[in-house]
Amino acid sequence: MGLGFDEYRRFDALALAQAIQRGDLSSHEVLDAALDRLHAVNPQVNAVTHLSEAAIDAARHATPAGPLGGVPYFIKDLHAPVQGMPLTHGSRLFADQRLDFDSETVARLRGAGLRILGRTATPEFGMSASTEPLLTGPTRNPWALGRSAGGSSGGAAAAVAAGIVPAAHATDSGGSIRIPAACNGLVGLKPTRGLLPTGPHRGEASHGLSHEHAVTRSVRDCAALLDATAGPDAGAPYFTAHPAEPFLALIARPPRGLRIAFTTETFAQRAVDPECRAAVHAAVACLTDLGHDVFEQAPAFDAGELGSASSLLLLTGLAAQVQAREAALGRAAREDELEPLTWLAVRLGRTVSGVAYASQFARINTQVRRIGRFFESVDVLVTPTTATPPPALGVLSTQTHTLESFQQAMAAFCPFTGAFNATGQPAISLPLHWTPEGLPVGVQLVGRFADDATLLQLAADIERAMPWFDHVAPL
């Protein structure tokens, strides 16, 4: 009879792999269940933008070994090369780009036994917190199809929330794992800078602002994927050591007696939507019941200064990426190959001098040091992940905004995440609240630098106290 969706959705990635290993399920059954679900719902949500027939054919001939052996998986169409698959960055300028190698992270995911079947959607170059690129069209939120799935890992999050796969690859340069996790009722961890490899195609990814990992339905899948990928690759400019004990083993033990600060205001002291405040207060009540010392406090730093400096680095990096593509093509980019907001960003990036570029690091350092001092006496900071529930499609469109109005719209929606790309600290979004209309709302937990273990232990303890796995999008 095969594996029907009602049964398939009851498994997270680890449970699927274990069922295959025991012989309770065949890897073919799992593959067919994922493909059946994809064909049923992807026309509605537009999460998966490339499906590799070659990968599907290979999956039918062997079940890979590894802790996640036989589990279907998708890689975001941004930053992460997959041998033979397109890497478009959501842009028409890169629409025909295919690379002949796997990134080190992708190679490690394969080594864990995951079956990489294709690509998920991203806004052009990951610029927006909503996934609405001209190349592939908007990705819709499985909880409400007129709403944004978030970004820039919106395709990944929609694929998981829609039940196509239990987990998917994601990247984060300003919140792009945590924001879509919040919008889709998922777990989304941005690990500590340097914990995962970035090569061989990138060294210091986006000036240290960019991170890779995943969106998942369970904390244990998040930990297992981190175990599969953590550690430096050859020639890494720096790395952060991971614990001697696997993350998956560590999360079985709850942390004790943490000092946990929380805030329900933005770092610029602006109020947020009542539903986002309610989500934080629910988390605070849970953490208090779990025995932690919880108090209201926020780091004192200039969020505008930090955001401005980080944005300028990202804009210059984008301009350099477009220039490199033009050199590879032997011609200038055409007007119809980049979206309107991208053109504005590239043109601005090209005007930044070397001196202006270098000066941004001092601006960032000043603010990062202030945040660092806050965490000398605080183990974890709790905030809303976003300042509002998922917005309607079009609110964060890259077709209609000026750079200034777009940055204002982004700041109104997602003011809590970007600071921790600059600090490099681990930060995770957990699905702890739903609005009366049924929209998911995330809560962000930020840990000390290199203390991903404590953050995951705390997340797993919250998951046991406030389980969310059976909240399923109503597609």
C-alpha cells in the first residue's frame, strides 16, 4: 500500500532513518512518500524549485549508510554547490549555472546518508526576509497561502512545514534560518560562526556574517544534522571547536540553573506585535517552571549602527559577486537579469571605496563588544524571532521598494536576528505560539559564543515541556 502522508508526517528525520535501518520501512517507501507529497502540495506552496531526476534514479538503486541513511533532503539554492545541480542564487543572472563539485557541508550531509533530491527557493541573493524571486515566483506559507514563508530560506521552511521532507538545508546572513522557521512553525538554528565548514568555494562567508545549517521539525534532528556537519574543512580561515560529546547525546540532559534574560521590545526600544510578546511570555513562564533564573533585560548597543555597517558589507559583497559573474560570462549583466532592488544594491555597492569598506569592521566591533559584555553575566537571551506574525506576500517584495523603504520594512518585521550574525553567536528559533488565526510565531534564544550545546540542551528541554511536533500546517 505504500507509506501514506498521515503516517509519513509522524516521523522526524531520525525516526525515518531508524525505521529504515530496522526494516520497518523501505527506503523506497520513504522516497515515494516524499515525492508523492511534493507533487501534491508543491504547486500550491512553490517551495522546491529543482527536482533532480538523476538523484531520484540513484536513490532507487541503493540506500546510503549513515545515521540519516535514506532520508530525503533538499539544499537551498544559495551559496551551497551540489555537483551537477543548478546554483542560481534565485537570480536570472545565474539561471544556467551548474557547478561540478559539492561544498564540504553538502558532502558531509551525503556522508550522513541523506538523499539530496534538489533545490529549494530563495529570494534573489537572499536579500529579503520573504521568498518572492522573479526567477521562480513566490513561495507561499503552508499555514496561510496568502502569507510569506519568510526568507531567505523560505523554500526550505515551506518544504518542511508542508510535509515534503522532515528537515532541509538553510543559510543565514541576517536571520534567514530563524525568520522562516518562525513563519512556518519550525526549529531553526544558526550555529556559532566557524562551527560548520564554508569551503571550498568560500572562506570567511559574507565577512563572517553568513552561516549554514537547517530548518527542522524537532530539536533532535537539528542536533543530529549539526553532528553530521560540524568541524573545520581543509584551509578554513578559522574554526570553532565542537564538544567532544555529540550534540545528540548532550540534548538528553537538561541544563541547570541558567541566567536567562528576556525582552519583548526591539533593540531600538520599539514595541512589537502583541502575539510576539505573548510568545515570549509563554517561553518565560516555561523557563521559570524549569528552574532557571529569568529576568527582563536586553543588551545595550546601537542597533542602527550595527545594522548599517553589516548591510554595507553585504552590499559590497553582492556587488563583487555580480562582477565576478559578469567576468565569467564575458559581458555585463543585462537589465532583465537582476531585480530592481538588486540593481540598486549593486550600484550602491560599487560606489563603496576600499577605505569605507574597511572602516565598517571597526563600527561592527564597537557594537559587538557591547553585546559581548552583556553575555558575561547572562547565559541565554530570549526575544521574539520576528516583530510581527508572517506578513502578507508583497510586503517585502524586491520589486516595489527603494533601498531605504525596503530597509524600513525589513526592520519593522525582523529587527531581532541580524545582530547575532555580527556577533557570531548561536541563536535558535522555536515554534512556541500560534495566533488565533492559526499563524505560527517563533521565539529566539541566543546563547554565548561557541556554547551551541547549552542552547540545544535548553531548546530540547523546552520542547519536552511545550511540544509542538503535532502542530501541522492545514494544507
